[in-house]
Amino acid sequence: MKKSIMSWSWIFIVLFFSLGVINIKFGILGLVCMFVPIYLALRGGGRVHCSKYCPRGSFLGKLLQSISFKNDLPKYINNKTVKNIMLTWMILMFAISLILAKGDFTKTAFAIFRMMAMSTSVGVLMGIIFKPRSWCVICPMGYATGLIEKNQMSKKVA
């Protein structure tokens, strides 16, 4: 059983944003937030990152616990179509940003930082209006790791 660090992993996202403001080149560290969940899922961990490690989930849970209205998400948000749209949108926006960066390290770091900031902002907004970790329901990384897990399970059955 993997030990959870959710009680303090929020420190990583605060550190990421703080360093990114000091020097945008630290934005490249956002790749860790993108690749660790995929790596863990490919190793057979499924969505273990979401429940045990995710700095954004930890941050949203800690920061918004006392200010959230704690409303339930509308049912239409928690479905495959919305999750597919979110995952596709994020991949497209990230790809376009990387293409426009043209291999420039600083522009690439800024693109990653901007994507992390935008998704965290949406997460904070959702967490205030709904429950603190509402973003986690439609998080593209969580959905992608769930798809990896589902694919691995179907291969085991076959």
C-alpha cells in the first residue's frame, strides 16, 4: 500500500507557482505534474496519483475547505463527454503553446506555467462554487490515468 502525502503535498504547487513568479523558467517543473501521474498509471497504479499524491488536489482541499459553498456538481459535468472535451482541449492548447514556443526554453516554460495557472484557477473557482476538489472530477490528468488503467485492465482480461 502506497502512503499518502495528501496532507502536505500542496506545498509543491505553492512552491511551483512561487518559483514561476520569481523566474518563469521554473515553469518547466510543471512537466513533473504532467508526467508523474502518467508514469504511475503506466506502472499499474491507475489513479493512485489522484488519491495519494496530487499537489493540486491537496491544495484545493486545504485552501478551499473553509470558503467553499460545498454544492454538488451538476450531473452533466460528471460524464465522459465533458471529460473527453476537457482532455482534448488541454492537449490541443498545450500542443499549440508548444508549437508557438518553437523550442525556446523560456517560452516553453511559460506555456507550461500558464496551463498550470489556468487549470488551477478553474479548479479554485469550481472549488469555491462547488465542493473543494470539484476540479478533480474533470481533471484531464486524472481522466487520462483512468483511461490508461481501463486499457491495462482490458488487456489483462483479453
